[in-house]
Amino acid sequence: MYDLIIIGGGPAGLAAGIYAVRSGLNTLILERSEISGQIALSDLVENYPGFPAISGLELMEKYKAHAQAVGVETKITEVLSVRAEGEKKIISMDSGDLESIAVIVATGANPKHLNVPGEKEFISKGVSYCAICDGPFLKTKLLWWSGAATQQLRMPFFFQKLPGKCILFTGETS
């Protein structure tokens, strides 16, 4: 039985794991892939304190190295469900079940892909899933923006501060 199981091995999950282990909790992070965290897809990160410029993959490697150095245990597996049985939580995975006193879900963002030609080939080379993160890199380019309703309304205001031009796709057919 673990004190804490964290579902998700991106920056938030690893940070939670570091704090938990340093606090003396028997902790396990469950992650579905070796390369975790949306930030790992970024070619260049310029807005993380302490690192003026670093690749997203290198930043994730530093996160993981820090977590391993303090003793955070990780397991690559797919989590299928979480349920409570009295005071304990049962985490069902493709490789079996685990028990924990507490669970943190830190599964992060999973961007919706448009499935348009060139999208996969140009991820981090012009196709971005974080306007605030990557907008400044594209500031002199023609930007095509599509997003969830609240983002559709908010992001053009951010883009208007950049010198380029932004075209907004609303998903409406009329």
C-alpha cells in the first residue's frame, strides 16, 4: 500500500512526487509513456525560470533526474480506473491493481488535433498547442487559430499584441 499514487508524470506530477517523497510519503508516479508532459514536444522553452532557453525534452529530462535523485518511484502503465474502498483507493491498471491512501491526478493537457495535412510533421515547427508559450516565436507569421470556445475568445486578444496577422477558425459551418 502506498501513501500516495500520482497519475501523470509531467511537470505537475513530478513536482508533486518530489514534495511527497521529501515529506516522507511512500509515493509512486504512474505514467503511460516514457516521454511525458506536453512540454516535451516544445523545441524551445524560454519562459521557465532559471533556464533562459532550453528544449522541452531537456527540461523534462531535468525534471525526471531531479525526481529520481530524491527517490521518486515511477511505473510506465495505463491507468484504467480509480475507485474508493473505504479509506483506501484502488488504482486499476493494464498491469494489475495498486492500493493507496491518496491519489493525485496530474494528467495534464491533451490537445485536440485537427487532423489537417502537415499537422503531425510540423508539431513544434509551426504547429503549436500553446498560444501563450509559442506565440512569441511566431510573432511575424500569419497565424491560424482554432480552439475551445473560451480560448477562441481569449487568444486573439493575446495575438493582437504581436505584429503578425491572426485568422480565427470558429468551427461554425455557416
